Amino acid sequence: MAAVDLVAEFPQPAGAARWAEVMARFAARLGAQGRRVVLVTSGGTKVPLEARPVRFLDNFSSGRRGASSAEAFLAAGYGVLFLYRARSAFPFAHRFPPQTWLSVLRPSSQAPSGLLSLEAEEKALPGFAAALRSYQEAEAAGTFLAIEFTTLADYLHLLQAAAQALNPLGSSAMFYLAAAVSDFYVPASEMPEHKIQSSGGPLQITMKMVPKMLSPLVKDWAPKAFIISFKLETDPSIIIDRARNALEVYRHQVVVANILDSRRSSVVIITKDSETKLLLSEEEVEKGIEIEEKIVDDLQSRHTAFIHDKN
């Protein structure tokens, strides 16, 4: 899908040009340092049904996989461009929802005037201090950039801008496309301007298929990058064939295949000529190890081989 078609079908969101510049500077700076950079997309998109929207079709995703993966990529030394759905899981913070720390943090009476000091028993927030340090270290090093999207149009324009920012990095760029992207949308030209009224009776909507962005990403936007897509199914009997079909159609490097019921503990890494199953043992689960750590470790090795092959 050409850029002109993207603009015609999905109006550019406010602020997209500014974020494109921010992403380009981020990628250029880290590229000059010789650092690999990964775009991690996370969370779900939503599609408005009206021009002045009240109703939406929403692809739900907690964003947990993307957030945990971003942490693992940072730990592996990557620069991380985190493109995520507003209010979905955020790296280092998603394990500590407000209802957790609101009940255990206490203002300290010993804080100097003008400063806020909070106290908590360490066992009440296990891992909180380490997560806070890791996030602040990434911020200080300038290796982490987070950008929000909400709608499908936001996501598509920001994805294209991110690809254009990372393209100069060549094979050192990775795309880890974990977002749950809408398959259907209502073209702007066909939307009613105002709220759809329930008094009109049962609602019937005809939606168009969303063009697959993998094709222009692989062929035009970042043709030298290492690209990973995800395939989620509920039927184990079709998952491998569906993943291999995606590799055949889009010609990218890796599909991470997972089944809905077991996605937290088991995935299959599929390439043109291999299948690698990654599993968490019961002992690993008890230790708090996440499957994303294994996914990122595997992909980092494959990315290294990919870079060596290209060079």
C-alpha cells in the first residue's frame, strides 16, 4: 500500500509529523552509537464508527507481551521504540497497578519541605525498586522512547513513520509487531457525522478490510530490517500452517506462533526453514520468569546471524 493511499484512506492524526521527527532523531542517535534498535508495537487499535466518534470497534489487547518484551530488549542492550496503545501495559509499570501501590505507599513525615517522600515495606511491592531503577536507567541513557496510539489511523501512520526512521539502520533495525491491529474499518467518507442512534433499530455496518502493512513494510519502508510478526489462533491444528503462509506471502524473517490458551507459557518461533518451540517449565513459572525473556533471547541470536549474513 503506497503512502498516498494510506493518507487517503486514513487521515493523518494530529502530531504525527512531530512524532516522526522525534523517532528519526532517536534512531539516528542510537544508530550513530552502533546500537541495534527495535520497534515494539503493543496493545490493540480501535476503529471509530462515526466521524465525531462515540462508538468504536476495539481490538482488545492488554499489551502485556509488548511491555515485557520491551523490558527484555532493553536488558539485551537494544534501543527500544515502544509504540503502544494508550493506557495499555507499560514497561516496568504493568506489574504494579495503582490499586497495588495506593494501599501500601505512605507519605513520609521526614521529607524536607518541598519534597515528597514515600515509604513502603519492600515485601509489599516486590521488584518495585528494581523496576523503577531499570526504567530510569533507560531514560537517562536515552535508549527508550514511548509513543502512544489509540485509533487504527494513529497506528498506521506512526508505524510508517517509525519504519522510515529505522530504515537507515539497515539490518541493525528490528520490528517486533506484537500489536493487535484491527482487520476491519469504516472509511472516513462512509462514516455518519454524528452518533448512530439506537432509535433507528438494529445496526448494520459494512466494513472494509484493513490493508496489511507487512507488505509495504518489508518491500518498501524498511526492506533491510529484521521483521517479526505474531500469529495468534485458538485452534492448534492450523497455527503452523497459518504462520508459514504469512512467511510465504510477506517474505519477512520470523513469525511467533501462539495459541490463545497457552500464550503465556508456550510459543513456536517459525522461520522459512525451522520451527523452535519455547516453553516455560513449572519451576520457571514459580520463579517469575516470563516467556518473553525466552522469545527475546532467541530473536536476539537470530538477529545477530541475520546481521552477519547481510554484511
